[in-house]
Amino acid sequence: MKAIERDISLRYPDVLSMKKELLVVLDKLGISKKERKLYILEDKTSEIEKIERSHKVIKNKEVVKKKIKIFIVEDDKIVRRMLTMYIKLTEDMEIIGEASNGREAIEQFKKFETIPDITLMDISMPDVDGIKATGEIIKIAPDAKILMLTALECTREIVIESFKAGAKGYIIKDTDIDDIAESIRKAYEGGSPIEPKAACLLINEITSPQKFPPKN
């Protein structure tokens, strides 16, 4: 668990530090140096070859599960890197492309041989923002599933314009990253993950008396 802490500063600084702590655990368990060969790769070359051979056998027997193909559109390098690192650690998702702005995302969609299953789209970006990019991408790939991922405050205009452009969901960036992953899975399965506040704005828009004027 320490090795996969979200905060990188809380992880082991290097492999040797982790190995040192593992050796302490083995001592406490009373495992002799001879027995440790079962736990530590003493003969690195031969042991690694054994593991690789074993892995190939297991892989051949496994039923390969289809991974959710993710395309990230985000101008913030840190946020983009964080999302990429997290998705690479999941078993059911993979990154098939990244873009740092809306215009770049549109151009990449024109070249995709396989349309991403889910596109995480930032809204606030220079040149072409996420809403405009979503509208253009939907013209290229009408079945594209685009989730707006934004740090902007939920406002009626932004939420409504996002869905008018063709977005399938609306997520706030400060949401727990595990919840973002669940939103991706939900959208992949056909759902529409929407931030509660954004959902309220949509409901108010739909039920507004102005949308249903009284009959004469």
C-alpha cells in the first residue's frame, strides 16, 4: 500500500529502501537466508526468466478482457500526467491518446482508426475550449462518449452548453480519482455520470416554466 500511495512523497524513494524494509519483515518472520530465495530474486537472470516463462503460460490461459480506451484532453500537464498514471494502474482501462488543447483533440479524432471508448475533456482551454471541441468531435464521430472534466464552478450556461455540444457526462476535477474511474466505467456501460450540482441545473432547465408555457 505504501508503494502505491497517491501522494508520491509518501512512497518509497527507491527500490533499495523497499527491499531493506522487506528484509526486516523476513527477519521478523524467521525466514532463513536459504528460504529467502523463494521471496527474493537472488539469481536475477534465471529467476526473471522463470517468471517470464510462467507469465507467458498464464497469459495464454487467461481470457483477455477488453480494456476501456481512454483519450485525455487537458491543458494542465500535472492533471494530465496524474490521470494518465492512474489509468495505467487500472486493469480495465488504457490510454490511447492525449491532447493539450481542443484544436489538437479535433485533429487527432480525424486521424483515429479506432474511436476512443471514453474521452475526458477539459472545458477551460486556450484557443478552442472543451465545449467547442466536443461539438466538432461529435460531428466527426457521433457515437463518441465525451465526459467533461472541469475545475470550473457549475453554472447553468456552462452545464447546458456542454450537453448541447454532445457531452455524455459532467465531472468536477476535485472529485476523488476513484470516483472519476467509476464515472468512466458508468459512461462506458451507457450511463451518464453527472456531478450532483450539474444534475440539479439540468433538472431545473428541463422543468422550467419557460420551457412549457401555459396553453391559451
